[in-house]
Amino acid sequence: MLNKLPLEEEHKKLNARFFEFGGWWMPLEYKGVIEEHLEVRTNVGIFDISHMGRLKVSGEKVLDFLQFVTSNDVKKLYPGKAQYSLILSPNGTILDDILVFMVSSYEFLLIVNAGNREKILNWLYSNNSYKVNIEDITHKTVLFAIQGPKAEEITQKIFNIDLSTLKYYHFTFFKYYESDIIISRTGYTGEDGFELLIPISLAQELWKKFIYEENIKPCGLGARDTLRLEMGYPLYGHEIDENTTPWEANLSFVVKLDKDIDFIGKTSLLQLKDSPSKRQIAFYVDEGIPRQNYGIFYNDEKIGYVTSGSYSPILKKGIAIGYVKEIKEDMIVEIRNKRVKINLVKLPFVKNTSIKKGVK
């Protein structure tokens, strides 16, 4: 049985085309992926990302618990600060990539991938020797992403607040009709923007304000995917999964081997650090569009595969991320039985976006 968005009827009114993603029935596109993509790059768009899992974790030892089950250093956080992190298996492979929000010393919010929510819940329960409280608030709330160069202007106008001093990867609480809304300067597009955690009772009213009062274009997961790919952001089930380590996925920056606890996966990561079984590459092609699982070859030998590939509306060519056994010059990718030269690039594909990094 697929999970349904609380605002599914609103999306239908906007002529959304739906598809299954991560156990949810989700809008893929409204007016078209390329149009929505360009709207976010040049103006502002709104995404309903309520499929993402939202877990509240609290208790006296919550800090120690999260130090144990995540790879980043939670003790670097303070109330109002967010952090990108990983949950790892004992083998050092990636169970999920998550956001960690520190509400207080005793309460945190985790944002996990939709398709991994139940797996991560069970994982947290099974490793809960710290006796923390774990509550799944996914179905009590909605999550909107307002993304684009004009996101700040529009979000300030809707809520009548000043967000100019809210730094990247920081969040604030805002009272709206006696209910708390979390506004975070985070996103998955490479543009400036905010993610709003909203009680389900306010979902329809606020969605309509953005869509109808401010005339913001709704955007589906199709554009979200092409936007994140242009930035080189990983997607679970593509660049990262239970067969991939942070070293292989270029995510070593969220692995803190020197933190004050032996977190799950650390021992294995130390052993694997200097011997990755695959290496990540990013590339564009001058013809065709590489897609997931297309083969990557060197001298007629298959040495790897594409994890994500699409047409880039900004670069106007096919772009992709993949893994290979070893990085070589003159690699090719097979696209529809035709072998096409790979042009290696350093991520991100698209630079000079509106993202306001400040302090991360």
C-alpha cells in the first residue's frame, strides 16, 4: 500500500503527474521537468517533500546516542544548527544519509530518506542502549522546500519575518497561529532556499499561500532530481547504498574518525580507508544521455557503471555520475548500443548558484 501525501488533492488540481517513489505516490512533474528546473535556477519553486521521514529523538543521553549511530560529530552542533550526516552499518557501508537538527541538548530532529524510514527506525530502536525516546512524526507534519534565488524574498513575505541573518544549515522556530513551524536554510537543489516543517493542520493553508497568493510554481521530483544531479549531490539507491562506503562516495567530510566515541562502522572504515573497491567519477557527453546502470568501458573492458544520469537543462547536454574500478583516460559509456566518449569533470556540474553557504 503506497503512502499518500496529505495534499494529494491539491497536487491533482495543479495537474501533477504522479509516480511511485520510496513507497509514496509522488508528483513527478506539473508543467514539465525542464520548465520547473529552470524556474528554480532563475526564480523560485516549491516542492512538497512530505515523503521524507521525520524522526524526533529525545532524552538525557540523546547526544551520546546520536554520536554512536551517526558518522558526523553531533557535539559540534548547538540549538538552531543542522548537520549533514550518515548512518552506517558495522561494515562501514551507508544505511542512509540524513539531516540532524539540534532543537535542544535533549531533543533532535532527523530527516531521513523516504524509502529508508522504516529501516532507520528499526536500526535506531535496535541500537537504543541509551534509552532515548524515538518518535516518528512523518504523518503528523508536512515538509515543503522553497528553493531558488528569490526564496528568501518570498518566504519572508509569507511569514512577515526577516530571514536574511539565518545562515546556511541553520534553522529557527516561527509561531504561526499558535503552532510552531521550523524554517531551515537547507535544500537539495544548489540554490538558496528553505525547508519548512509544518503541522499537518496548517499544510493546505500555507501551500495555497505560496501557490496562489505568491504565484510560486510547484515542482516535482523530476526537477528535484535534475537539480541535485547538476550539483553532484548523492541520491540513496544511486550513488549511495549498503554496498558503498563514504570513502567511495566522496563523503569523507561527514565522517569524523576523531570524535569522542567509537561510532557504528568506525572500525571497518579505518580498515577500508586506503583500499576503496570503486571510485566515483562525474562526466558529460557530447551526444546522448547516460542513464542509471549504463556500462562504462575502457579498452573494451567494462570497468564501471552509471549511478545517475540525465539531460542538464543548464549545460544542455547529458551529464552523469558513476563508479569505476579505476579512473582512466579515454573511458567511454555505452548509450543505446553506441559507445560515447566520457568527458570527466569536477563536481558540481553547475557553479555560481545562489546558495548562501556562510557557515556550515
